[in-house]
Amino acid sequence: MSALNVEKIREDFPQLKTTVNGRPLVYLDNAATTLKPKVVIDQMTKHLSQDVANVHRGIHTLSEMGTRQFEETRIAVQNFINAREVHEVIYTKGTTDAINLLANSFGERFLNAGDEILLSQMEHHSNIVPWQMIAEKKGAKVVVIPVNDKGDIVLEDYKKLLNPKVKMVSVVHTSNTLGTTNPVKEMIKLAHANGSKVAVDGAQSIAHQKVDVQDLDCDFLVFSAHKIYGPNGLGILYGKEELLNEMPPYQGGGAMISEVTFEKTTYNILPNKFEAGTPAIAEVIAFKAAIDYVQKLGMDNIYNYEHELLAYATSELKKIQGIRLIGESETKSGVLSFVLEGVHPHDLGTLLDKQGVAIRTGHHCTQPLMKRFGITACARASFTFYNTKADVDALIAAINKAKEFLL
């Protein structure tokens, strides 16, 4: 199907050798979190068993080595997303934490009463709630960009919503529910012409395609390490240097200060200003192994393989009578969300689990989108480069068996 040797790749992921309910694991919940290759696991183990030390403030060998590795990951992220400066890469606890940091710090500096924040109808709750909270605090307003029946943003409506009051457009790059990859480059250009800033939620796109922040010209990008084969508890906020310099710190504590007195505190330079306290050191260091891994495979190779696999899965799923796909955009990437007539998604997911097939069911933290499509929940199978046609066939067989049992 592609330049990737998928069977060899699967050997790199120990969890794929496990069984669930006596069946070989078919893992199709990659949009929730990806499995970890052995190189990432080994790096975590090495640090925790041999190299533990705090970073930045020690002069002993382990601290200096840990600091060097910690910052090497930042350079790797810079190169991976093509950030202009390494200090434009901020470590956070995850995508949600990064958006909360952004909403609070950007909002504190740039939002005023009457200003507007544009969010699309397909946003994850983590890209809705923080903006609602800062909007309420500052007297600003959240305005929704509509989505059509296929699951695409309505660009003409987006253009109409842009006005001088819009200070921020925060939009998902690839939807975790629909799989739609939005035309963010065009949306950013339109927003900048309006004088608005743009934040891109890259949690679902970062593992599946090239994301170049300078080419997109986004003002901010957020994503999580665990969505791209790295550890949990680590995220990235990229921001343009001039904006990050103007934004106040989100949290206070060690590392983010320059000088502290009881009368006044002055803050550190980037990136330290936004990295208060002891970070997730082992996770940061191991994340470089994940980035190196996908770069060795090649993002174009990953993209092409996954799209071929998605096309096959879509074709096979449509053959099942009673299936309704949720989201049929021509820009879909890696995600198949669906409902089976007469079957609750949770019941379907439970019966698939009994057959060793792991999918996600529920509202996927996109309740406004569920309402838009007239449902309360759906099933979601999500794919990546270690999945195969055999995994798809196992999914289809499991759905058919569950259908026979439930209907």
C-alpha cells in the first residue's frame, strides 16, 4: 500500500502483541491516545532508572545531562513544526493545559469588553470552555463558525463573521470526531487580513501530516505528546515570539522568575516565563524519541498510508446495512465516526471489546457537534500507521457479529 513496512513497524509497538478478552488486540482508538514504540518506553525507563535529576538549577553531572536532553527535545520540536525560534516552544501538561494557558494569558493582555472569539462548531470541549471562561471574565463574546452536513466549516459564513471586534480565531486543524481537516491556512490568511490572531488545535493533525507553523503563519499551535506516540502529561504551546513576550505568565513559581522580592517580582525570558515549577522531565526527554521515530518513517509516507487505509475502511463500513457515517468531508483524516441504527454506541463498543477490538464511544468531548448532527453519541474507529487492512476486517466482522446479537 505504501513505502512503509507496516509489519516491521508493528514489531516496534509491544502492546500490539497483547490480547484482550482472549483475542489479539485490534487497537482503533488512536485519536484518544496512541500506543508507544519501544524506543520511547526505553528512554523513559533509562531516565527513571539511571538518570533522575532536576533540570536547569543543578551543577552536578546528572542535572547538567538532564538539562541538555530536556532542551534537545525543545530543539527537536522546533524543527518538527518549523518554528522560527526555539524559545517559541513552551512545554505544558497537554493540549488542554496549553489552551488554558493561551486563553488566560492572551485574554488578560488582549481581550476587552465587547471583543469576539471565533470558534468552530466542531471544537473539542478543551477549545471551547477555556475561551468561554476568559470571555465571561473580560466581557467578551464567543461566536460560532457553522459546520455543514458533510462536516466542513462553511467558509462563506466564516468570512462574514470576521469583523473588527474579532480578536482571536481558535480552530481545530483536524476534528477528533469528524476527521475533517480544516483549511486553516486559508482561514489564517483571512483572519490576519481582518487584524485577528489565530490559534490552531493540532492535537489530531500533528501525528498524521506535516504541520509547518511558518507556512501556516498561525500565531499559536497546541498539541499533546501522547497523540504522537510520546508520553502522557506533556503538551506543546507554540507561539510567535512577539505575542508571547507581550502575554503575562499563566502561573507563578520556580523557573519563571528573574528576581523575587516581597515588594515586586520580575519575570524570566521565554520560554521560562511560561514554565513554572518542576516539569515532566522524563516525559520531555522521551518525547524526542517519538519525534525522531515518526520523522524516520516520513510524514508524507504516514499521510499516504493512512489515507489509503481510511478509504478501505470507509468502503467496507458503508457495506453494513444501517450504518450512518458522521462526517463525510473530502478532507477526512484517520477517523471514522458512525452510528448503527437501533444500537446504542456504548452497547456496540462493549461487544466489540469482547472481540478484542478497541474503539471509542460517546460524545468525544464534542457535545455541540453531536447536537448539530442530531445525535447524543457515536462510535469512533481511528487509525494510524501501525493499523492494517486486517484490523479493518476485524472491525467489520466484529460489528456484524454485534449487530446479529443486538438486532
